[in-house]
Amino acid sequence: MRVVVQRVSRASVKVNDKVVGSIDSGLLIFLGIHVDDEEEDCEWLVKKSLGLRIFNDPNGVMNLSLNDIGGSALIISQFTLQSSTKKGNRPSYLNAARPEKAIPLYEKFVNQYTFSLGKEKVKTGIFGADMKVSLLNDGPVTILIDSKNKE
């Protein structure tokens, strides 16, 4: 399971020209689920991403987590995060989990965030939809985390 986490001043997602989720200060999280991912990957990744100390404290040092600042999260499913570019120039998406596996893990990820932050603090896109994401990256701060490569 992979996430791209971006610290944002604001972010939103549209489906069919309608805003389906938006947040102010917080994290925009793109989530890609691998064919081999299990619930343990989800649990580890939620804990890791929630604990990231990437928000500024009063001294301007990145020392605070999302919970510390009372921020929100916008979670977007993105199967292309599991692409392979090993051969040629056309990415392969064979590593991306099929919807029957990906949807329950995506929902678990969202539910764990909702449990930690509260329902009003977690917004999402629509799984499998053609989404248009807008953001104002704050910093910019962008972090890549992979549950299979725990660096």
C-alpha cells in the first residue's frame, strides 16, 4: 500500500463538475492499494501517516501532527500509485489491486482516519471515478510512504 501525503492549505475533489470533498488545512492523501496488501498494511499506514510531524509549531519547526493542529484529511483512491515503469514507456498497472480487494481496504483506511479525526474532518473522493483534484500545497511538503518498504 502506498500513499502520497501532501500538507495542504486547502484541497478539493470534483466528480462530474461537482465538489464531492474539500478541506482547509490538513493532509491530501492519495492511496494506492497493491494486489498483495492486507489489513495490516492499512493499519500500519494509517498510524504512520497520522503520526507524521510535518506541521509547524509556534517556532516554525515541523514538529506537529495532523491531530495536534486539529486538521482535516482528504483521501483519494489512486490505483496509478501502484504502476510499474520497469519496461518501456507505458506503465503497467498489474500490481494495483482489483476493486473487489481494493474497495474494502480503501474503506478501512477511510474508517480508521474517521475514527481518529472525527467524521467532519475526513473527506473523500469517489472510488473508481474520474476525479479532478485541486490543492494548494503548503511548503511544499510531499511525503511518499510504502507499507512494503518501511523506511
